[in-house]
Amino acid sequence: MVAPASGTLVEFPFMVGMPVDIGLETGAIQPSAFHVEAPITAAEQYRLTEEPDSASVTIADGPAPFDCEDVRVVQSETASPAAEGEDASTATIQCPVPQDVRVFPGLAIELTVAGGSAEGVPVLPATAVIGTADTGIVYVPGSDGRSQEVEIGIGVNDGQTVEITSGLEVGDEVLQYAPGSDDVDCADPEFYDPLFCEEGP
């Protein structure tokens, strides 16, 4: 009889010499170490400008949040199904639980990793940019009054604000809402952008 992993035998409801069927599950092993994992979508992976080396873990109704090291992004062979309106997860983020933290299998956790950081860099609202990672497109007002397409480089992107690494200079004017954006409502004064609304998508 062979266990698939090392750990402590916590369930074995058989007596010595009792016959068992081939392939029958005969016991349970509690691992000597635990790890946490959380699903991550392809879009979220794009926001990781560098491979994270640590993460913050919060356990529902558990101890105080703690950090775990040796974070790994493990790709899945097949994407996990997603709820309506959500992206399917294509990988998981995993990291080992420190030995001094008491945990149990099946706990609900929240795993937080830093996708990258940047200070003192030019940024634009995400509504102005088509594209979310590496490269993108913005629109600037042209001399003839019509908008012109400009290709840019994208750095850190938190979903609300996008770092611009190339293609624009500080002070350049761009459309707040890129053509085709679902966020602009020209009838709403709060979202009205004359460069966009007067020309149309």
C-alpha cells in the first residue's frame, strides 16, 4: 500500500488482515505542509509586469493576514468555467503557507499580489487607451479637427490608470474616451468629451 504524498495518516477505517478491493480509497493523509492557491485570468496575468515573488494572504474568519514567499503562477491545461460576465481562469497563483500559521484544508482565502509599481511616470485613464498590456492605441486631436491614432507603450495597468512608456510626451492632448469606448455617454455632461462627441466614434 502506497500513499501519494508524505504527511500524517488521519483516516484508516480498516483492521489488519481485512480484505479490500483493488483501487479502493483506504485512507487519508494530512500533508505536513499546506499551500494556498487562487485562480487568475489571462487578463490579470497581463497586468503582472513582473513575476511576483511574494503575496499577502487573508483567511476568512482566521488569523491576521500573512505573507507567503516563493509565489508561482501555474498554467492550467484547460480554462476553468466562469460565471456569466466574468473571465475564465487559465492559471492559478500558488505559494506555501508558513509553518507557524495554523490552517486547514478548504479554507476560504484572499490572495493579493503586486502586479508592478511605478512612480513619477506619465499615465492616462484606461478609458483613453485601447489595449491593456505591452502596446496600445490612443487618439490625439489632429490639425484638421479630426482625431489621429497614436501607438503607445503600456507599463503598469491597474484597470483604472495606465502607465505610458512610449509614444506620447507629458502634456500631449488625447481623447479621454477612445472611439468605441462603452464608457462615454455624450448625453451626460459628466462624461461629455467634445473631441469625441462632436466627431463621433
